[in-house]
Amino acid sequence: MNAPLPPSPLAASAATERRAPAGDIAPRHWAGGPIDCAACEHVRLRDLPGQQGCEPGHACMQDVYARRIDRFFHRHPQLSDAQLAHPYFEVRAIAARYASVFRLAALIDDPDETVRLQVALRLPLSRLTRLAGDAHREVRIRVALRVEAAALVALRHDPDYGVRELVARRLPLALLPTMADDPDRAVRMRVAQRLEMPALLRMAGDAEPEVRRIVAERLPAPLLARMAGDADWRVRWEVARRISASAVAVLGALQGDEDPEVRRAARERIAATAAATTAAPEGLLHG
């Protein structure tokens, strides 16, 4: 009995094209029009089996669809270095994910931010400083996420609050007080969450109630009395909840606060203090 003939390359190609899910985006060349495999420099890959080959509609460098381009380079990362100057920005950006890090410096000034974003994700830390002044915020955010903490100083005054907020999360504590007067509330909130004394106390008069609430949440209890008259009830609630039990006059005033939550917190603090005082002698006798 004769063995069955192997499928022809044409039949094999047709089979691989059917791998794309039904109803998926039709293959289309990045420059417009249909994909012409015969004109592609990697046409030889069409005859390779399985994951070694390329597949129009599934894994193709000439497609406009980024996912298919990524599948191509995932299968053939050794081809990525040669495509870093490709005219289509998606090809350059995806090739940058797989290319040698020694070739990425050439893309620092790429005209498309998608490409520069990939460069910022992979470039060695020593080379990231050139991207710290990039025109696009997402690129600068990636730089702020990756650079060494000491290098964040240059990004403290970035025009985008999202970049500065990341800087406030990672900046060395010794330098963090320099961001306590940042113009954006979200940035100052991050600063207040990390700042240490005595710099934290200086933020007790911040213009934003949410910043002051964080300060009241973290300030040493003996220093909270100065915030007991704050205009925002959330700040006064934190004071009532945390203030030293010895601050009898402050707690007494907070029992008459205009906000019911503040009054409740003050009563609970006084009751807890009284209970602890009553139980103390008994505890000592059993000690």
C-alpha cells in the first residue's frame, strides 16, 4: 500500500491561515491593501512547519495588527535587530521588545512615543537619563519607575503630575521635603504618606483637607492638639481617634464637635481611656 503524499506547501499554507479565529480581523498590509507574501523578505519562512514559520492572519511582520507582528517576533527574535528602522512604528516598537539591548540606544530619538516607550522599558539604567526629558508623559513615567532613586531628583519638577507622583513614591526620604509644596494635591498626598518628622509637621497647614488628614493620621499623638480645630471633619476625626488620652481639654472640646462622627470618636476615646485606667490596678495585682 502506497504511503500518503505529504501536503503541498500551498495546502499547508492554507491550513495555517485557518488558524486565525473565525470573524477575526482580516490580514491587511501595514501600508494598506492585501499582504503579498511573495514580496516579503521573509517569504522563506512560509514553508517552515508550526512555530518555526510565519502565518498570514496569525503571525506576520507585514500585518497592520500589532498582535500578529508580536507573534512573528516571538517566533523569530533573531530577526528583530534588523527591523529597528522599519517604516511602520508598530514593527519598530515590537522589534524593540526582542532586540539586543545594545541596539536600543539608536531608538531613543525615535519619532513615535510607542517605540520610545519600549526603549524606556528595556534600556540599561545608565542610559535612561536621556529619556527623562522625553516629550511624552508615558515615557517619562516608565523612566521614573525604573531609574535608581538618586536619579529621580531631575524629575521632581516634571510638568506632569503623574510623573511627580511616582517620584514622590520613590525619592529618598532625605530629599522628599523638597516636594512638600508641589502644586498638585495627589503629589502632596504621596509626600505626606512617606514624610518623616519634623518635615511632616510642616504639612499640617496644607491647603487640601485630604493632605491634612494623612498628616493627622501619621503625626505623633502628642502633637495632634494643634489640628483639633481643623476646618475639615475628617481631620478632626483623626485627631479624636488618635490624640493622647492626657489631652483631656481637647477631647472634651471634640465631644461637642458639630460633626456626629467626630463626637462619637471623642466619646469612644475617652471611654477607652477610662476603661484602661480602671483596669490598670487589677492588672498590676495579677502581674
